[in-house]
Amino acid sequence: MKATKKLIAATMVLGMGMAGLAPAASAETYDGLNTGEIQINGSIGKMDNTDPDTQLPEGSDDWINVTVDTATAFHTTIASAHTEIESATYGIQNNSGRGVAVYLSSLTGTPNYVTQLTINPAAGSKELVSTPTAVNLVETNAIAAMPDTPWLMLANNEGRLNLANDAEDAYGSDATFHYTGTVEGAPATAEAENYTLTLKFASVQSDGTTIGR
């Protein structure tokens, strides 16, 4: 897959405790004539990127329409004597008429007690295009390097990635995620340890394989 050079970013906090284009007209040959006319169909304002038939350029950031739980948190457990991390389950939903590739761009924060923090993605209402894998955000008490491949691949809002070949509801347009991890030297009373995770989104073209432009 070809990765886009222009991505849209979103952030979420973790813690303890282009103008649209109208359809192109058919080409016409002017043979023996010294004039020709071109129809210009303009559209001003935001177009409906939830409609797969909207005439937006393939791979454009204007196709991106994603809802993400951004107020997320993790905590240590009493049962593990506060050495293990768990969290609630959070969601991410693609509302667009095109599929979307979701990347883990960066994590900021300072690991004090956290020795490992892992984000664990899973399918939502339907199986995803590809099986997602867990990614360590913190490793050995340090911020981990983020992968340069998509963390999640979500189908469009009809459950299709390849618009020509995929049946409706073939794949999931939503996913869930939660955090696990480990802690060393937890304090006697709860203390905050906060991070900011930045996601990047890239539209998948209607062929289902080309990411971005």
C-alpha cells in the first residue's frame, strides 16, 4: 500500500485515575472547428463525505470523518497490588463513504511508575479488514517508537473497503480498544501519570488498497 504524505491528526489524553468537485464531463473532439466550450461545475462549501457517491477527489483528506473516544483512562488494580494496568473499553468509528487507515503517530508524557503500557485494538460490530495487533506505547519505562504501518484499517460506513467488489457489511467500520500494562513502585496513594496519544488518519481510495493520494 502507498502511504499518504498528508494526514489528519487527532489527539487523545490518557491518564491514571479542499473544495468539492463535480463529475467530469465526457471528452469531446473539436475537429475542424476553431472554438470549444468547457462546462465548469463548481461546489462551494462542505460536501457530504458520508455518501460514497460524493464527487470528492480520491484520497483527499476531505473524505476523513472519524469519531474517536478521546477522554480515555487507565488504572492499576487492587488484585495485582497495583502492579498491573487495566482500563475500560473505548471506541473508534469511521463515518466516511471511504475506508480509513488509522496510525499511531506519537505519544508524549513521562513514564514514572509505568514500565509498560499497551493499546489493544479489537473488532467492533463486525470483523475488520485485517486483524489488528496490540502496540506498546511505553516499553521498559520509556516512550516506545510508533509503527509506520496502519494500526487499524476501517471499512467505510457501508462496511466496504473496495467499493466495486465488496458487499455491504463485508467488514467492520468500527473498532474498540483498551489499555493494559505494568507498574513498578506504585505509591501508597494514587498519583496521576498522564500521556497524550496522537492519531493520524488517511483516506483509503475506492480501490480499497491505495492509502491517501
